[in-house]
Amino acid sequence: MSSSSALSPIPGYTFGAPDLPRSPISLEELDRLKQTILFTEEDARYLRMSAAVLEDQIEQVLDVWYGFVASHRHLLRYFSSRQDGKPIPEYLERVRKRFGQWVRDTARAEYDQKWLDYQHEIGRRHHRTAKNRTDDVDSVPNIDYRYLIALIYPITATLKPFLAKKGHKPEEVEKMHQAWIKSVILQVALWSQPYVKEGDF
């Protein structure tokens, strides 16, 4: 799939769009963050290995993740109407399609300027800076920051069984899983930027 938003059939997927705001984080700062998380080229290689493993399982992965969110009212409210508190089906579906592409983008493990800029955009879309604008919905205006951190565990823990379904050796599955954990932590750290007081990030 092209990274160009103009060519993407996914609503609101704007990876690589020329009008995206540039990330305030430099590539040098990104590299230091990767070093801090102990993310290496081996991790990138195992993430790329996971791409083929997950591609035909993405919908099942999303079923697990969406089922988790749906089973917790305090999480589902972020996809619900401010007026009546009911989930907005169109919003959930559009986000689901982008979530599936996020799996592919994460497994691609290309940490260039376009990727960095899109992480900044994802952070803005979780924060009151830009939440609801992409899908033109009247949902709650901000995802509380604490849940960005808390969701790292269920997202990464539930992924491991899917990584083990294609016959890879246990040590390969473990390395793919560890690479995913590191990448998700890296991304959540970047998504946190809009939440942090200027000068403190």
C-alpha cells in the first residue's frame, strides 16, 4: 500500500501527506529515544519478520483489541457520542481501518521523517489538539493520557499468540514479541508529546 494519503483507501490515513505538521522531535532525538529503549537493528529485523506473520491475521488481532475496548465502558467512551454516550459505529470502523494499517506500518520498521511526522499526528489525534477532527465526530474531546500508557500491556501481550501461529521457533517468536513491545513503547512516548507542557518533553 502506498504511504500517500491521496492514494490510500483508508479514511483519514495521511501517512506521508505533504501538509502534515512536522514532528517537533528530530531524527537525532528519535535515535536517542531508540537507544534508551534498547531498540536495535535486530529488533527492526524481527519486526519486519512479523509483517508476513501478521498480515493475514490483522482482522483477528483487531477483533481481540476491539473486544477488549468494548468490554470496558471507560475505554469505549472515547469512541462514543458526547450527546448520548452511545458508541459511534462509523467512528469505530474508520479508526479500525487505520489501526490495521498501524500494524503494517509498525511491522515495516522504517523510522524516517515521514514515519516520525505521522507519529506526531497520531499523538495529536489522541489529544484535544486534533481528536475528532479527522473523522468529523462529536465524541469526547480528549483521550486521558494515563490510558495511552496503560494500554501498552494489553496491546502487546495479546499479540504474542498471533506471532506464534506460523511455525517460527520459540526464540524467534520471543524476539518478534520483544521488538513489538519496544516499538509500541517508542510510539507511545512520541504520542505523549502533545500532552506534555512545553519545555518538559
